Amino acid sequence: MSKIIASAAIRGAHKIAARVEKKYAEILQKYGPEKEIGFPDTAYYLPIIYAMLGIPVKNLGDCQLVFQRARRLLPPPVHEKTHLPYLAPALDAGMATLFYEEIEEAIRYLEQPDFYLRGEEVTDENIWLGAANERGVEFVDGTAPGFAAVVGAAPDKETAAKIAHELQLKNLYVFMGAENNGVRFSRQLVEADVQIGWNTRLVSFGPDVSACVFALGFASRAAMAFGGVAPGDFRKNLIYNKDRIFAFVLALGFVSDEWYANAAGAINYGFPVIADTPIPEVLPTGICTYEHVVSNIPHDQMVAKAIEVRGLKVTVTEVPIPLSYGPAFEGERVRGDDICLECGGGRTQMVEFSTLKRMDEVEDGKIEIVGPDITDVPAGSKLPLAIYVGVAGRQMQEDFLPILERQIHHLVNYAQGLMHIGQRDIAWVRIAKQAVEKGFSLKHIGTILHAMYHKDFGKILDKVQVTIYTEQEKVTEVLKEARGTFKQRDERIAGLADESENTFYSCTLCQSFAPSHVCVVTPERTGLCGAYNWLDCKAAFEINPTGPNQQWRW
């Protein structure tokens, strides 16, 4: 781990510990050890402490045992000539920070009972909502996949509103705290006329970085309430959060030692940190699914980068096109006078091609048409067509690309009023007049592929971008590129023999128009369509073991 980050996190933890213990001594003398403390309207006492240590903090006296455990976690400050500290001491400092700050916030509730609101909505006088209410079930039923903990502030209110809107579109909660140069993200949203509060999932926990404990306490409670994790079983609690709660930290502005300490606390949960400033990075995987700290990210890319680094997958509930969509329409035929547009099938050139790109080369959800659309030509016209799909993903492989291409047949056929036959550069599509009358455009082919690729292949890909070409020159260029790639793929299978493999595959992809047909695909025998070979079936089985390609051993 970076010495700069580890040293700063440990320094910050010591600063917070000294501040809280000093405040605690004053409060203890004022109220005595029997004075009750806690977060109102929430279960599990002080939830992080209860989840990690199993200590139910009910009064000021109970804090002393927590301090003892926290002091044992705190590593000594790092000196200039000290060997580089490992990740573990910094993570211990981060967890100790959370224990201290949770007690600090409980003391604030004791000393200033009206500092935080007790409801779900903010007021004109007060926007601080404090300890989280019981909404953890949304992390379990899929309503909310996780949350973004935003600390600091954006450069301006417009940027803040844009970031918040992007996060809302991903169904994430946004938990806000801390300030940057006296400006707070939650205040920026209010100034931009953005409604904040629990009902809009833009939750302004508190003005200080210590409000991070409300977000992480929320996650800790979810593991205990819905994951069956016992209080004190810190290992299971942290693993549950890494695997089930897709959360991350967006650090906006100067990162102080105290911010570093809180970031280390969040990393314990598997929640990475994405910063807009050029702080040192922690890129190797380990505690987090992918990178731990990623820095210097432009504001218009922060949300996309955070989702990539956290491994959050896009969830699709329906395909947003103006047609009915589903397997019931797969065998539909479009003939004669019903045809509004026809592409491929020997009438024109048509090709379907997928390519693997780097994450920064793909803009997820971007769909473009290069050339005339359906409404730009008379009914009954014929156009050349190239469907060019760029995909990117942490788990994506070149061998999976043919599988994605083959699925275009099914996915396009599911739209009422569309007929699709063939694969690769022998595809054929017809679009009915009724579909066009309902508002269907060639761009909706990209919409279908984007939505269904995420739905069916979300485990292996993270981004999908589709370009539809109908200009003859562009279609010819894509066709040339595609045929070169198809040739390379075919050559890979040429050296394999049936005798060298003891696994064959069945294939039922063509059953939309040949419902009783099953192909047996071997290294030397493709499917009857000629487009699906043994390597394709092998990759398809790896992606979806219950799909149309089943394994047969002999």
C-alpha cells in the first residue's frame, strides 16, 4: 500500500482518537458513566461497534471497553525512516477511526439532541438527517444495489447536481457528509434546486466527515438484519458487505488525514475510494473486488469509474422500445406488403459484429445511427446494414464475442414486428410497417442489444455501445473488418480434431424456426447453420451452463 496513504490514514486516526477521548473525558465527568447514549430510532446500539466488536454500547461507561479495543488496533505513527507500512495497519487504523467517530456522533446526540432531524425529509432550517433509518431491505430485494458515500463538495452546484442525478439513475442511495473549503455537496444540491432527503435517495447525513459512520453503520446493520450475521462476527459482516452491498466513496476535494482514515475504514468493507484529486493510488486487488483507491478522475467520469471499480452491474427490468417484447414473438414472420424495410438476405449487404475494447473506449448505453433511418426512406426499401457492437468488461474475453453475436438473432426476434434470420455476414432482417407506425427506429436495435446484453451477460461485461451503419461505404468497411476477424476465429478451430476432445456440445439456437431440431457440435463438425463451432459452444457453456449449448462427455 502507498506509504503516503498509509501514513496519512494512521495520522488521521490518531488525531481523531485524541479528539474523541478528550471530549469523552469531559462528557463523562459531566454526566457520569450511567448516562445513556445511542442513535435514536435505530436498532443495534452503535451499529459499527456492535457489528465488529459485539459490544452493546448503552451508556457512557460502555465506551471505555471500546476505547481499549480501539487503542489496541491503532498502529504507531509512521516515521520517515520507517519501513513501508503494510495494508493491515492502515486498515486497523481505519476501523479504529470508525469506532471513535461513532462514539463522537453518539455524544453529539447527547449534547445536541436537535442537531439532527428525526424524520425522512429535510427542512429549510436543517438538512442534517443523522443516523440512518431502517431501509436496509432495499439492499436485499434489489431495489437499491448499494450506495455512494460522497464526502466534500463538487467545484460548483451544477456539477454536484449532475453527479447526484447519475447516481440516482443507477438506483443508488447517496449518503453525503464532510466539506471542501467550507462547501458541502448537500448544500450544493439544495442551491441547485435538487430535492434531497430519504425519499429521493439523496441523504445528507451530517456536515462533518464523521458522518461516514452513519453510512457504514447502515451497511453493518444490513448484514446483521438480512444476512444473519451475528454481532461481533466482523469477518462475516465485512465479507457480506463486499459481496452484497455495492457501495463506494466519492472523495471530492482535498483529502485530509482524517479523510484518509475514514477511507481506510470504508476499504475494510470492500468499498473502494474514487477521488477527483491526484492522491496516490492503491491499484492491486485484495480487500476490494478490484482497485482500492483510484484518483484524479474527471467529474463527468467519476460515477462510471466508481461503478466499474466496485463491480456494480446494470440491472435491466424491461427493454425500453415502443414494441411488445418477448419470446412469444420470436417465430413471427414479416412478408410481402407488411415489409417496411429489408436488410441483408442477399438483397443487400448485412453484417453483425462484436469487438472487445478497453473500458475507457466504450461509453455504456451510447447508440448511434450512421446513415438513413427507417423513416428516411420509402416503405418497402432495402438498405445495407452493419450492427457494430463494442463491449468492455473486467471478466470479458475474446472467446465470448461470437456468443454475443449469435444472440443478436434471438434478441432482435423477440421484438414484435421484426423478423431476423442468419448470423455473421449472412444475416437477414425485415421490419414490419406496424412496428414503424408504433415508433420503432433502427436505433432501437441498439437499445435491445444494450439492455439484453446487460441482462443476460451482466456477469462478464460492464459496458455496451452500439453503432448502426446504413451507409454503403461504412457497411463495406465493417464487413471487411468482420470477415478478417471471422477468418481468424475459424482458423483457431481448424487444428482441433474430434479424437483430441472428449466433450461435445448440443445446440438448440435455431429452434425459433426449426423447433424440433438439435445440432451436435464437435471440433470437426459445426452446427448446420455453419456459424456455430465447437469453441463457440464451449464459451457459451462457460457463460451460461443452463443455456442452449449443453455439454456432452464420452
